[in-house]
Amino acid sequence: MESAISARDRVGVQDFLLLENYNSEAAFIENLRRRYREGLIYTYIGSVLVSVNPYRELEIYSKQNMERHRGVNFYEISPHIFALANNSYRALRTERRDQCILLSGESGAGKTEASKKILQYYTHICPTRNNTHTIRERLLQSNPVLEAFGNAKTLRNDNSSRFGKYMDIQFDYKGAPIGGHILNYLLEKSRVAHQNHGERNFHIFYQLLEGGEEPLLKRLGLEKTNPQHYHYLVKGKCPRVSSINDKNGWKVVRNALTIIGFNEDEIQLMEIVAIVLHLGNIQFDINRCRECTLFFFSQQLLGVDGSVLKEALTHKKIVAKGEEVISQYPSALSARDSLAKAIYGRAFTWLVQKLNQSLVYYSSKCSSIIGLLDVYGFEVFQHNSFEQFCINYCNEKLQQLFVELTLKSEQEDYETEGVRWERVEYFNNKIICDLVEEKHKGIIAVLDEECLRRGDASDITFLEKLEDSLGGHAHFVTHKMANGKIRKAIGREEFRLVHYAGEVNYNVSGFLDKNNDLLCRHLKEVLCQSGNHIVSQCFHADELMDQRRPETAATEFKLSLAKLMEILMSKEPLYVRCIKPNDAKQPGGFDEVLVRHQVKYLGLMEYLRVRRAGFAYRRNFEVFLERYKSLCPDTWPNWRGTLPEGVATLVKHLNYKPEEYKLGRSKIFIRFPRTLFVTEDALEAKKQTIVIVIQSWWRGVKGRRKAMHRRQAADTIRKYERFCIMFIKGFILRNEPRCPDNEYFLDHVRFSFLMKVKRNLPKSLLDKSWPRPPPSLTELEQKVVASAIFGGQKDCYPRSVPKLFVATRLGNIHNFSVENLLVYSFIFQYGVPVIKYDRHGFRARMRQLLLTTSSAVLVQEAKIKQRIDYGTLLGISVSSLSDGFFVLHIPTTDSKQKGDLVLQCDHVIEAVTKLAIMADKIHNVNISQDSIRFAIARGKEGVIDFTSGSDLRVVKTKNGHLSVVRITHLLIKKYRAEECFG
């Protein structure tokens, strides 16, 4: 590893952490110079990338170079913007933590180009799926569109971003880009109507005029001519540059708009550009026909009545106490400029929203984000106004974030974790941020107060208010407050702020107007009626109903910056610090004084000292152990002890030397990058072994699952086979008495028949027909008869409904065999065990009741004790209770019979029903409530009394009656409830 690093560092050192004299600013700048002259524009300070603008094309951004950096550790090859982008992407994939890349530096230092290279890298190396190709193309093409409408040529930069941009790139769990979202900050709208000397308006104006097709320009009322003919394009008196760049830029923008999906809105977007150009040429001179023509095109493109537009531009409407007062503008040109700036500014916001719709941002917990921040760099011009104040305030906030997340938080981290540390002093610019944004006392608060104050508020009174509020502050001074040495350098209408990047004088002229930046109500009313599709979406009628005063430009910018800081603080940052080598934009030129100034205000030396004195890598014990536990057999696959013990065990196994690391209270600190490289290399090598183990385990799992599925399939086949055999056997025995071999088939036939009955119910109540059941279901007819006899009259009937009526209740348990009766030539139909009670003493005797085709036979051990022909049977009596008693009434005149039979049976419903059917005595079944009288020989009568009670008892009473005490179904419910509730 060290030999590889030495080979890469033959031109200076590629990481300032390896600089021998790291405390020397001269050595730092000399290292930058040596590498820059060799075309090595990138250098590391630990994980921070320092980039020097080469002002020329370098052959280091090809697809081959992108592939070289794919999956490679941060320091394994020479410093590059691709390496930083890859490092952020790998952290996103491996640790599932949202990332952000912050690009900072002066205007012209190369931030915009660096952000484009990062986007190109992600769109090339990320995996693709479904529609991710479209998303990647749109992410790329959003840059030229935003540059055309938001960038301009300034004194410092030919392609200076005149707005702040933060882009979220969203990745799915596989690492494929699936969406994006763009936030824009403080477009420099004042550039629409005014440019500093030597500067241009936004690129899109020149691109449209130079590259627009003749039919398009004719429709927009524009001439393909020198841009100098348009008032808004000559304010800066910038010498005309080659039109080739603008023509090529127009082609790029048109192509980008097509890819993004602006097919229908592209023309209307160009109409906005034309509206602004036409508005700039209006001079309000009715004697000049050109202005009339321009008015015609403005009203045609805006979609409003010309006279209404002219009235709104020259007169303002004031509503006071419910009355409208119309007065003439002191300057109609100011109203015109305000209208142009408002239209362009809101159209730019609409454009960003349209881009966001095409990028399709998903709200998914499974997705991860890499943020990309590219904002205007620190600016110091000969004349600095409100725009430079806001831009430099934004850079102060970003510098504060850098201080908070690197210099301050890193040193506090060492103290919190109990790691010995020699503190490094640095400048904390929070004092400057507070000077600008503090409530009630900051510059923005004073500016807002002066904008809202009634009376003679002006830019000069604002300056005086600042002197009263901030006088004596170490970073604020005015001409009046300055001493003799610096008073001459500060104008009477200026105040000086001592920024982290140096001293800047701001001229207060125009501060109040630019901060208010309000479009008068009269013009808003006109724009709300616009027939232009984009303008009508940018100006809503709801604004006219809102009586609240809108936020000032400075306050709105401050609030948006606060939200941006929250977004950035929620992510893990990586930094690209961009440096401008010279003001002349000359390749190879290296202005040491200019570079030293940037190195100082970017805090690079302080950061180098902190990183050199500290540790290159830190991670929570849990994260570190989870990532590298596979390298130690004691921690793999799971560590059961405490986290500090697990990390200590792991680093001991990895042979870390004491000077290479420190263990804090909750984190491990690794001092040298190469220590981490060796660990990462070991992890990459170990992954191959882990993959083999996982593959082997997975193959075993798959094999076991396959075998299990085969066994389940075989069991299923066997079950199906048994089912088929059983079904066939049941079909063969379908006409035999119910038995285990045919019961499934009979149940199936029963179910099918009942479902058929359900589907074919009688159409009328008078229809008493009943579908004929199959032979095996004659018991259903018996069930119907049982329902007619006992339904609602005998307590035990409901419990008998689910039980099938069978051909016999006899069996070997009663030592009875039907074959013994064949000698009597009986055709056996039904048999059931019963208890016969004597007619005199009511002694209980076990018997079997057999039903044949012609008679009922009472049998004891295959001996016939009594036979009753169905023709002589007078009737059957049962009680209404749940007992099993029933009486067979027989004529007393029959000398062969000894009187009525008193029987008890466990299946009384089944037995009586079958007997009633076979003897044709269905209507001769008597259900008694209290008692049953039965005949005894020689004309005597016996009585069975039925009563309800808590227990079943059958006894002979003193009066000679047979008393049967039986629990009714109501008592059963009562007793069960008492058992449950005590």
C-alpha cells in the first residue's frame, strides 16, 4: 500500500495529510502549485477534496476513468472528483446513510463544472432498472436548462450561477437512481433589468436570439439580429462575444427540453423570454410606432388587453378604506422593470417545479439520497449591492456548516469520547452569521424594519440605523465610524463587513427597493388575467385576497437557508473546496496571492492541522463491528458480548498497533488512512469466502426444500390415491349398511343431495313435493318424519338432529349376532339395545329390540322373548322430556300378549321413528306432558309419572306408579350457568 502511495505522489503529495511541513502555509501552496502545473488539479485533505480550476479541458473524465474509480477505495488511486463521488455512493450502499456533497469556493472556481462531473459519474456507474435510464438522462439534462435560465457571464466567470441550487438524487435499495428533486435559492432577478459594466444578462436571451429558428422568432416577434438592439441586453455594455457558443447553447437547451418532456411547454417558455425582451424596449412614447408594435407583441404574448396593460404600467391603484385611488407612477420605467423581473423570477420557479415533476421523487423508506449543493461563490466586485450581500451571507452559512461539522464537531468528538487531544484553534464565523441574521439586531432585521416603516425611510436612513444598532461591532464599519486609515476606502453610502473570506464594501443604494421587491397590486391583477399558460400558473388570484404582507426578499432567503442547513445537517457531508488560480481565467496561471487568500478563508490550513493531529476515520462501535466482524472468527457471525469488547477483540485479531487507533466511549478512531485500506482490502478478500459459505448454505437450503416438496408431493399423491380407492370402494358398497368402507361416499352423496335441494327449493308454499333421495339416503326421509313427530315437542329432539340414523345399534358388545335369527326367517331391518321394565315390579332387564319387515321382536341373547306384529300395535307413547322412555300399546284381548311394553332406549328418537314408519303408525305417536298410562294383563292399568329434577331417577313409588325424574333442557342450561358463575 505504501509503495503504491509513494508512486502516486511523485508530483508533490496527493494528500496534504502526508505533507511533511503541514504547519507551513507556503508549503501547502507550493504543493498545490506543483500539482497544478502538471495538470493534477485534485488533492486531498483527508476526505476533503481540493479542486483547482484548470480553465481548460482535461482528458481525465472519460468513461474509462469512470470505470477505474468504480468500487475502488477512496485513496487507492490518484485524487479525483470521481473518487469522492464513488466514496459517497459506496457509503450510501454499505451503510444506508444519506449523503451530501457540498461544493464551495469563489465565483469562477469551477463548482458548477464539478457538480456536472459528479452527476455524469452517477448516471454512468449506477445500475439500471425499468425506467431509470430516463431518470438518469433527465438528471443530466436538467443542468443545461437551469444554466441557460439561471447562469450569466460576470466579470469573474463566463458561466456564473446567479442562483443557488440543491439537488437530491434518490436511489433505490439496489443503488439505481429512481428520482430527484431540486431546490432553488434567490435567483438574481435584478440582472433581468440591469447588469454591471462588462457583464451580460442570462444566457437564454442570447441563445434564443442567436440560435432560434426563423418561424419561432417570427411567432415571438423577435428579430434574429444583434442582441444589442434589446434594451435589457445592453445595460452591462459587454462586448459582443462569438455567437457560436450561444448557437450551440441553444441546440443543447432545445435537446434537453425535449428529453425532459417540455414538448408542449417549450414554446410558452420561450414566450416568457420574448415578453421580457419586449417589455425592456417599451419607452412609453406614443409617437414612436416601434413601441406600439412592442406593446402589441407584449399583449399578444401575455394574453392581456393592451390598454389594460398600459394603464397598469403607468398608473398604480391604491385601496384605502374601501375606495380605489388611481395615481400616476413617478416612473413608469420602474414599473416596467418590476414587471419584467417578477415574470422572469416566477417563471424560473415554475421551470424548477416542472423539472421536479419530470424527475419523479418517491417517498419511500427503502430509498437513499445523495444531495448535491452548488451555490454561487463568494463575490467581491468594485460595486457590491444587495445581491452580493445575500450571496456572501449564504457562503458565510456554508462556512459555518463546515466549521460545525468538521473543525468544531471533530474536536468536540475527541473530548466527548475521552480521547487525548491537543486542541487546534480556528476562526468560528458564527459571529458574522449572527451579525447578519440575529433577530431584532441583525442587518436583515434592521433592513426589514426600515422597509416596513412608514414615512421617509430610505437607503440612507437604513445605513444610519445600522450605525446605531451595530456600532462598535468588530466585523462592521461605515465611513462615519471608520478611523482615518480606512475611511477613504469606504464610501459615504457604504458599509463594510469583515467576512471570513475578507473585507467587502456594500453600497446601500437600492437595498430597500430590492428587499421589498414587490409587484404593485394593479399589475398583479392584470397578470392574474393573463392568457399565457405559464404566467397564469405563476400568478394566482388568491394573492389578491391575501391581506398579509409577503416576506421580504432577505427574510425569505434567510428562512430558505435555515431549511437548507437542516437538510444538510441530516446527511453525512463530503466537501469539495474549489479554488480559482487566477482572475484572468488563463490555463496554467497561478496567482499565489489570490490562492493564499482562498486557502485562508476556506479554512484549509486549520482543517489540515485538525486532521493531522487527529484521526482519519471514526465510527460507532456498532457500525464498525457490523461491517468488519467477518474478519475475526470470534466475532463472526454474531458477537454476544458488549460492543467495546467486540471491537477490542476484532482490532486485536486485525493486529492494529496501539499508535494506529484509539477506543473512545462509543467510537473507534483510526489515525492513518492506510490502516483502513488494509482492513477494507481484507474485507474484500473475505467476501469471496463468505459468498462461498452463503452459496453452500443456500444450496443446502434449496436441496432440503426440494426434498421436502417431493415428500409433500408424494404424500399428497398417496392421500389422493387412498381417497380414490376409498371413494371407489364406497361406491361399490353404497347399498350396504353404513360401515367404515362406505361412510365417506355416503357422506358425499348426502352432502351433494342436500346442496341440490338447497339450489332447487320449492317455488311455492303449497308445493309439498320432495326430491327423491338416492337409496343410500333413505334415512333422510326418516329424519323428515322424526321432525314432523318430535319437532318442538320433545326436549331431546334437537340433540338428535346431527346424529345419523343407522341400520343397527347392535354389535358384539351385546353378544348378539343377526345370523342367529336367520333360522326364524326374519328380514332384519333395525336393531337397538333397550331396557325393559316389568309391568308389576318395574324391574329393569336388558333386551334387544329388533324391527323386521312385519313385526317388532324383543330378544334376549338371541332368544325371542316377545313378538309384536305391526298390525296389532295400537300406538306408541313418549314423554316430552329428555328421557328415553317409550311405551308400545298392545290390545289386552290378545291372549299371546301380556300387556303393553315399557322400554327405555338411548336412541329413542331414532327407534320410535323407525318403528312408526315400518308399522305405519306415524300418526299414532302420542307425546305426553306429565304421565303415560299403559295396560297390564287382566284389565289393570299402570302409570309412569314424568317430573323435572336435578338428577335422573327411575323408581317405583308407594302408589305403585313408576316415577321418572328427568332434567329438562331449561334446567340443563340453568345448572351449566351456575357451574360457570358459581
